[in-house]
Amino acid sequence: MKQSVSHYDVIIVGASVGGCTAAILFARQGLRVALLERHQDINAYKKVCTHYLQPNAVPTLQRLGLADEIEAAGAIRNGGQAWTRWGWLGAGARKDGKSYGYSIRREVLDPILRRHAAATPGVDFRPGTTLRELVYVNNRIAGIRAEGPDRQQLELRAQLVVGADGRNSRTAELAGVPSQVKTNNRFMYFAYFRNLTLATGQRNQVWYLEPEVAYALPNDDGLTLLACALPKSKLAEFKQDVPGNFIRFFDRLPNGPNLRAVEQVSEVLGMLDIALISRRPIAPGLALVGDAAVAPDPVWGQGIGWAIQAAEWLVEAAAEALVEAHPEKLDQALERYRQQQQAAFGGRFVRDADFAQVRPFNLFERLMYSAAVRDPGLGQYTGPHTTRLAHIRHFPPFKAIIRALWVNLTHREQPSGSLPRQRRRLPAG
């Protein structure tokens, strides 16, 4: 079969959240974009996901013009309260009004993004197309070879290839980019329930049980996602009765939901080996976004937000050089993108990899969370940190440390080191 050759400015491998975001924004700069997706069905979606979109990505969604559309599709503005051994604390509100993200199933979100990308002038959406090889010219990635529908052999050339094909990125594998893999010593199970009543209404509930973690996330269409992450030392026992152990786990949570009187609308799905992966996100002629660049621990629900945010950073860095068709400027732009991503995500990756070793809260976490339970005003520091609005090096700020120390030293009751025997009432509000 004769091989066809097509030319673009950008080739994006993977039409999920990061790939679609990059395609839309590159095309808005007047660039020609090939958006490849291995699934033929435009309604395909990522099934193993916590479906939680952190507040750091909301400004990008607004610039894409999609915030109103996903809200109309039922997205829930997230925010809520977290249980720690000291009691309940709120997420904290920011005065600039950017403290909310969204909870929306990928079954709803992915098709919205993909259809929007496919309809954007300048985007050539190619469903049913699978990457096979990278094309090099003078030691620089200059395109790809792929297999399209009906086994059609394709060769596409471009100034930039973007790998947006997930944590098991074929693009990154073919490019041989350096990577680091950190073991995650927790496994996770999750399921959906309909019309589940939470003590927080439509606000999220999270439990930091040290070392276990659990959460309840209200989503679109009256569905609530429940998930639990436990040490791998408990996996064999948990697998003996996954549905029953899942229900029993939530039965014992403080202010936990009652699952015995509601409809479970999905099976209990597992993520049993969730390594944390960080790859060098650039090479000559190549950039990685989303899980292809940084695949974080799903416990923190940050993968979707990071993918959307990083895609915009890449476009902001590289668009001008691509318009000018200037390879040296493009390399400089990609280096700026790498530095920005490293500054924003690198420290969090290290911290999350540490937490994934099933450790209890460290000194700073104990200090801040225990004080935030006793002084809700400290939520202005713990909330933005938890929701990824604050940079990791800004946590905890010096004035917050002093305040937290004062609160803990002057509080009459000492923190309890274990779960309370009785369920605590959530604070009002």
C-alpha cells in the first residue's frame, strides 16, 4: 500500500485532555496541527481515573471557552473538607475566587474536549491512528510514521511532535527520553454510587488515615466516586473479597457515607500498580505533556489539572518559534517549557513519591494540619497547597509556621494520635 506524506507544524500523539488542549491553543496561533488518537470512537474516554480536576487548570479551561460547557454538562465545582487525626479541616478559600476546580467523569469531559479540538480551524483530527515510529532528520525528531484506519500507512512531518499519550507513552519510549520511576506502595480501588448522601452535601470528603487515604467526590449525573488507597501489604487480604471489603472500609470512616441503602452503578475497579513516573519532557523536536511527562500519584487527583496546565505552558513557550519556523528558537522555547514544568511539578513529584512510600504525615504537615483544625484561618495556607494553587516552595510560609506553632502551643487539648472511636460531627459551613 502506497505511503502518503503530510506536512504540519505540530503533530500531537494522543487526543486526551493534554493533547486536545495543546491542539486547540496551537491552532489558535495559526499553526497547522495533526491530532492523532488511537481510538476510532470520538466518545472514547479514560476509564481508570479519579475524574478530579484541580483548581490550577480552571483558568486554562476558561480561556479554552469550555468552563461553561462542562458546567452545563453537570460538572460539580469541587471543594470540601478533609479528615485528619486531629479532626476536620476545610479546603480554605482564596480571596481571588479561584479555589474551586471541577469533578466530572471522563466519560463526559473527554468527548467535550475532543469534539472542541476537532472543530477548531487548523486541527486535523485523525481518529483510529496509531504511532509506529519517529522520523529523525539530522538527529532531530521531524515527524512520525503511523498506521491509520484500514491499516493505512502514514508519514507525517512537522517541526514539533508532542507526546500526549499517557503514562505508558509510546512516544517517550521511542524517543528514549530519560525518566525516573518511583514505586507506589499503595493500591487503589474505586466505584460509583448514585444519589449518595454525604455529610458535606455536594462538597468532597477526604480522609487522611495515615497510611490509608479515602475520598468521596460528587460528580455529574447524581453520581459520587468513592475511592480508597491502602498499603500494598493489605492487597492480598483485600482481594479475597473486593466488593465486601470496599463497603466495610467506608463503614468505619468518621462521617463516612452509608453505602448499604444506595445504588452502586459500577463494579469496584482497581489500580494495583501505580508507579510515579517523571520523564525529561523535551528532546530536539519533541515535547511531552500530561502523564507522558509526569504521571503522579492519583491519590492527589492532580493528573488532569497538570496535563491541561502544562499544555498551555508548552503553547505559550513554543508558538512564536513555530510560526517563525526557527529550529534554534524552538529549542530555546522547549528548554523554557522544561524549566517551567520542573519548577512547578518537580518538587511535588518528589514529595508525592515520598508520601507514596506509606509514611505518616511529616513534621510540617502535622504542624499545619493540626493547627488548621483548631484555627480555620490557617485554611488560607493549607487549602491552596492541597488544591495545587500554591507553589510547593511556598508551603508553609514563615508567618503560617509561627501562627501554627502558637495555635498548637496555646490549645488546651492535645491532638489524638488515632482515629476517634465515635464519629465526629462536621463543622458547620
